[in-house]
Amino acid sequence: MRRTRGGIAYATGGTDGPLLLLLHGLGATGAVWTRLLSEFQDAWPGRWAAPDLRGHGLSLAEAPYGYAVHAADMAELATELGADRVTVLGHSFGGVIGAVLGSGWYGVTVDRVVGLGVKIDWTDDEVTRAQAMAVRPAQVFGTAAEAAERHLKLAGLWGLVDPAEPVARAGVRVVQGGWTAALDPRAFGAVGPPVETVLSRCAAPLRLAAGSGDTMVGLDAMRRVDPDAVVLEGAGHNAHWEAPEAVWHLLT
């Protein structure tokens, strides 16, 4: 893993050319892209980078955690990699950050943004619960396995990823007294601004997609933002893990 001057940890590969920026969802880490990368990284005509967003994984855990702060972190990463052009593939929360980066306000040329499983409609109760999560202290567990289980649940990967897999272990931190999920709970504080409004301000071409079994977003909601939004059959909320070939097709 490398690290930007601002403290964002990231994995990278490929050669000079357009940058594919892979942005994970809230609670996950950049390791969630390993299945897609293992199959398709050699097909990308340039460089790729899969960061741990601020407050996640190995990146710095320092507030604030608003969408714009994350987008600024990603602009710094793209700049440090010398990327002239960027394509963003963002899952859920990462898709919203990609749309903010694609606004054109960060000095980075974004060719397009693909948002996968972006939850557009939030009830007041859902926002309240997310804000409540932001002020709760992180749970400390007696074993790394318990912390890995908590990480997978926070990332929405429970039942899809074995807690012993590297993807799960990437979401665990050693702390005083035991282990914890590698997530600063304050990151939940980003939830609140209307997602549809944020997405609508993306100046770069924006494509939205979601798995047919994704209960967090439906086609009607996505098509309010992207009339050509698509559904990926047989996948759920984590389509990049469940159906990497279909997700890659969105880029090609």
C-alpha cells in the first residue's frame, strides 16, 4: 500500500494512461475491489488506484468526513499519480464521492463516473440512525475474527465474504484492548445531504447501475438522475463482488 501526502492509503497498478479510480462504499475498504481487479486489471488501458477512503482501512482517521472532503482527497491522489484524465467507478457512498469529484470543482478532469448501488432516497429515520452511528464509540472485540465479522456487516459483505479472507482482514485494526473494525464511526456523519441533488451536480457523464436484488436502490429512483440507468441481473448491493464481469462491462 502507498500513501498520499494527506494520509490516504491506496493500492495501485497498471501503466501510464487514464486513471481508473475505484471508490468503495461506506464501511468497506479498497480491498473490496480485489475480485474485479484479479479478472480485469490488465484490460484497463492505463493505471488504476483503489484507495481506503478517509476514516477507513489504513487511511487517516481525521474529521471532517463530508462528501467534498473525500472528493478533495481523491483529487489529491489523482494529482500525485500524475493522472491527466480520470474514470471513476464508485460503489454506494463511493459513487456519490465520484459524482462530487466529477463536478469539475477539484481541478481534475473526470471523463465519466459510474455509480454502482448508490442509495438515492433516504428517509428521515435512516438519516437519523446514520447520524447516531457517527457519535457511538467503535466496538472493541476480544478477537480479530469478531472484528472481521463486524467489518463485514458494516460493509454489507456479511454472507458474501468469509471472515478469514484477506478482504475481511483488511477491515480490522489492532487497538488497545483488542481489535476493532477499521472504520471511524464519525464517517457516518457524511449522511444527510440529498443524494439526488449531489448526483445532479456531476458535470461528467454519469451512469448509474444496481443489482436486481439491491434493496437499497431501484431503477425508477436511478432513472430520475440517469435516464439510461441499468439493472444488473442476479446481483445484489455489492454487484462489484457478486458480478464483476457485468460491472466491468459498464466501463467498456
